[in-house]
Amino acid sequence: MARTTHHVRRVTLLAAAVLAGVAVGAPAAEAAPSASPGSDGAGDAYYPQDGNGGYDVADYNLKVGYDPASHDLTGTQVITARATQGLSSFNLDLNGLTVDSVRVNGAAAKFARTGEHELVITPDRPLRRGQRFTAEIAYHGKPAPIQDPRLGPNGWQYSANGGAFVAGEPHSATTWYPVNDTPKDKATFHLAITVPDEWGVIANGRERGTSKTERGTTHVWAEETPAVPYMTTVAIDKWEFSRGRLANGTPVVSAFAPGTSAATKAAEARLPEIIDFLSSKFGPYPVDAAGGIFLAEPIGFSLETLSRPIYSGRAGNIQTIVHENAHQWWGDSVAVDDWKDVCLNECFASYAQWLWSEAKDGQNLDDRYRTQVKQVNDRFWAGKLYDMGPGNEFTSVYSKGPLALHALRHQIGERAFNLVLRLWPTLHRDGNANLPEFQKFTERVAHQNLQGFFDAWFYGNAKPADQYLYPGNLKP
């Protein structure tokens, strides 16, 4: 996310060993001695009721009909999942919309709504631990966004010209489909959405064609890279589309709302160059498609929706495009374990902007660093980069974060730093990770004990001592 306000050989062997040791497949179903309800939260300290326990989703297959004139949405969601415990019942997250029916493995299931967003499903017979199952939920209603005190509306939102789009973090997906709303549970995402013929649609992943129906045109999109729920999106407007391919054949689809400036279109035209540059820093592009969604609405942020970032109407510039596409490695392919780890997303995407300025604009990053350090005050240093507290995730990570990474670059040296940037996304591709793990990995690559450095920059809330503030040749 980018705020639109002012805004080795040994190591290689380690990486290969880790990658070779990744377990594949799923355990066979086994009879559970007893079945119990899955938890109604995934255990995040900041948002304990987000997500749910007892199962792991493999795929969301969503069919939606939407009428821009009335804002009416009808949907049928088919979830393919595996029980991780014996389940007498399990929960999904859904905000506001009305559930009409639920079927589990084809049989009608009981369901109830509790709290702000819990959909409690009771199958006609308990699910065994390890059992693969499907849950089909039919629902309808008028989607509405979730209000965030810092970022404004999150989730399903409406365009001034009658269109609609989905953008939000940490909450978004629950405003338009039933979901296990936690970064810990990635899944593939398939969408077929029917809208009146005059409207265009763009979503995550690759285009799978269109077809005419009595109600309009059905647009089919498929995202085969596992996605965290808030990284899924759909946008409906009178789009101008641009299509192409990256050098490796990855399809690129970008969509521009009416009135998008020529400057924004020119900036997005450099996307293949941007992805090539980021790949030189972070390793091969980890997603199955690319592009961008450029809104007319001046919302308070842009967002790294998987394969196809969505941009505020006031943010179609090179720096923001670099930021959101850096997230395809840092935040999307490798997602956080918990929201307190969000620096692994935002600090790195923000520092990618620095790296772009260094490489493309000839900017001296040491000078930039020293200047910023001189200009900031105690309030700046009080901002935490780890475990910053709920509601404070999207603050210091954009400003203090890149300073911390530039200092780390000098602390461990150029060679080790470049290895860290490239190997970390490879080791954790399509998975989750946390900041303490990143510290340990960096220590192994750099052959240094970095506890003092990480205490000063990431875990602390005071100005670092000079040995950490000016490591290596950063000394003024």
C-alpha cells in the first residue's frame, strides 16, 4: 500500500536446501476422535476475530451478478478447503450481505450470523481432520465499505460515474464475498462477474474470456497465484484497456478510468521496465500476471492487489507504480504472519522507491539518508516498525522504514544486502513470514549478530545510537 498523502555460495546452498525441503501435498483424511467448532478468529493480536480456524482454503470460485444502477449484488461462492481438525462447525467472514443458503459437500447445511461479520456453518455431518470439502454459499445485497479511521472507506466502494471497485487493507474482501479473512490463509481466486454490456470489468490474474447472457456480459478472470483475501479485487467502469506482455510472456492488462491523464498512461507504459528493474533486485517476478487499475476517484491510498495494483486517482506516477509492484514480492508473494510484521511489506516497497531513484535518476542515497536524519524530530523516532499496535500499521513504515533499510545496507555491506533482497522472497514464495525470522535470516547471510541493530531500528521507539544510525561509511 502507498499512502497518497505526502507521501555466497553458502547462502545459495542454504536457499536450495530450504526450497528442496518444502513439503508438498496434503495428508490423507483421518478420523477425528471428536469434532468441535473451528475458532472464530485466526489469532492475530490486532484483529483477533479476523479469519477463522479449523480449515485451510485452497480455492475461491465466485460467481457474481452486479447491477450498477441499483447497486444490487447476487453471488454464489464455492470454497474448496481442507479441514485441519475435526469440525462440527466452521466460520467464514462476511460483512452486511444476506446469506440465502449454504451447502457443504452438496448437502444443505445450517447457518447463522454472529458478531459483526461471522457466518457460522454447521454441516449435516461433521468433517474429519484432513478431509477435503466444498462449501457453497448463495447470498445477495448492496455491498458497503468498512470505514477505517485513518484510511477511509475499505472494501467495496462506488465511483462517481456509477461504477464500483474493491480496495482496502487490512479489510476488504468480506464486503463482497464470504472468505477466511486472514493473511495466513492464501488461496487461488476465480471470478465470473456479470454486468450490463456497457460496463467493463478488470480483476486479478488472467483474462479467461467473456460471454453474453440475458443479464449482460459475463467476464471471467483467474488468479492462479495464491492470494491473501485483501489482495483480491474487481473494478467495474467504462475502462480504456491497455494490453501487452512482459519479456517472459507474462500478460499485462491495465485499465484506465475515463479522464485518466496522459502522464499516468505514460507512467504505466513503463511497467515492463519497472518489473525488470525490480526483478534485478528481488528475483524473478513471482506472479502470473501484471498490470494496473487506475481509478478516477482520489481515494486515500493505492493498494498492491495481487498481479494488478489499484491506484488512487491522484497517484498514477512512477514512484507509486514502483512501490505497488515491489509489493508483488514483498507483501503479496511473501505475506505477513501477523499485522505487526507489516514492515516486511511497506518498509521494503518504500525502499524500492529509493532504489529506483538511485538507479534511474542518479540520486545519492547516502546524502538523502543523512539529510532526512537531520530533519526529523523525536516524534519521528518514536514510531515503531514492529508491533506498532492496531491502527498504527500504516504510519512509520513509509518514512522510518526506508531509513532503517538503508542503514541495514551499510551495516551488513552491499553484497550481503543484495543477497538478502533476492533470496528472502525466493525462500518464502507463496508463503508467510515475520520480522524476527527476517532478522535471523539476515544474520546468517551477513555472518553478524544484528540484535543491537534490530533493537535500535525495528523493535525500539527512540533514535538509534550513532553506531546504528551511521554504520559503515554513512558517518557524516
